[in-house]
Amino acid sequence: MRQWTNSQPHLPKDTSDGLLLRFLHSCYYDLEKAKTAAELFFTIRGSSPDLLSNRDPESPAIKKTFSIINRAQLHISGNRNLWIWQLNDPGLDNYDYLQDAKIFILTTDAWLLEDSTLQEADIILMDAKDISLKMLTKFNMSVGRRISRYQEDAMPIRLKEIHLVNVPSIMDKLFAVMKPLMKQEITDMIHFHTSTSSTLFQYLSKEDLPEDFGGTNGKMADHTKDALDLVIKHREKLNSDLWMAVGKKSKNKKEKEKSAEVTTGFRSLAID
């Protein structure tokens, strides 16, 4: 992996061995798949200044977003990561989809800078209690496409399950908008849980879940503070051009022939 990144002039040179190892681990040590994931990771970042600029954690816009969105990254049983998103804006009056996407990347970047543990699985938990049809007016298709590609094919994680809790009755309409942006293997991972059901505990124990979701693993407000503290700890690094590709990949003859044969497939590098 290091030999490959050094041979690619468009790739960033601030990539640690730990990050390269994460790509290998996330792809179960398949070198070619790890290269493809890393290439997409750096390329999306390099082509998304709207998501990776003006993200100082001390700025009013980022502070405002953290005031209405709780985020947590928890190590749980079975050597797994639990990623939690919780919106606290019932009328969606303050919600900004771009800022939400921006702090998603901001907090996961801080985690990548800080954490060296290689987890066996990653699980996403989203609290839909404040989601309404008004969310459709907040949605940005361009950002949505890039974030979906980034989460599904570029991030060095082993995504296994996605849980939506406190699901409202209108979720089927919202899901119909989002579904075309996701691959079938991702939609197959999604589980919906209503506010009156206890089905979430079939997948996650109470010891793994925060108190906000009927568990015993601390409170989301405290976990969000921890996430923000981690971002502030790495503030200087996060305000730099972190892990961004510059320009386009130069291909040799063999690579050009391969690209002509395969235009879609596992972790395609086309960016909307």
C-alpha cells in the first residue's frame, strides 16, 4: 500500500501507515480492493471543498450544528464500532443538510486521527424521532450522492448493519427518495424500528446502547461532548487539506485498457 501511494503523484503524502492499514483491514486484506477504496476516499475529498472547508469546530455554523445533532462513536461488545446520529430539532427549523454532512466527515476524520483499533464490524444507529416530510426540502442531491459513495465505498470501515429507530409513518416516502442513492447490499442492511417496538434489542444489547435508546451505556449528550472534544483536540490538522487527492490519476497503458473494459462495479471511481 505504501509503495502504491508513493507511486501516485495525485495522492496526498500525509497518509499514515495506520490509515493505510485501515483500508486493508476494511477490505479484508485484499490489496486491490483496498487501493480502490483509498483512491475513492482521497478523490471524493479532493473534489468536495463544500464538505471539507470552513469546518472549524469553533465557528458559529459548526457550533450551531452540534447544538441540534448528537453524534457518538462507541466501542461495543464483539470488537464493534457503534456510530450514532440523533437529531434534536423537532420542526427542522435549524437543520442544514450540508452542515450535517460536514460534521459527519469532521467527526469521522477526528476518529481516524485518534483511534488505532481495528474493529471487526461497524454498525450505524440513526434516531428518526424528529424527521418529517420537511426533510425533503432540506435534502441536497449532490451532497447526498457523494456522502452515499463515501460511506459505502470509500470509508475504511466494515459496515454490517444500519438501524433506524423511532421511525415515523412517513419514513417510507423519505426512504423512496434515498433508496436510489444506495446499493442493494446497503439497503439489505437497513432495519426499521418503531418507537413502540423492542426489536432493536435483538441486534444490540442494553450494555451497548446509550440511555437514550433504553440502554446503560451513558448519555448521548455526554458522548456528543466527547466527539466534539476529540474534534477540538485535532483542530489544527482538521483545518488543513487533510487526505485530499490533487488533480487526476495518471494511468499507464495497462490501466487505461482495464478502465475501458470496466466502467462500473466494485467501488467505481466516478464522482457525481
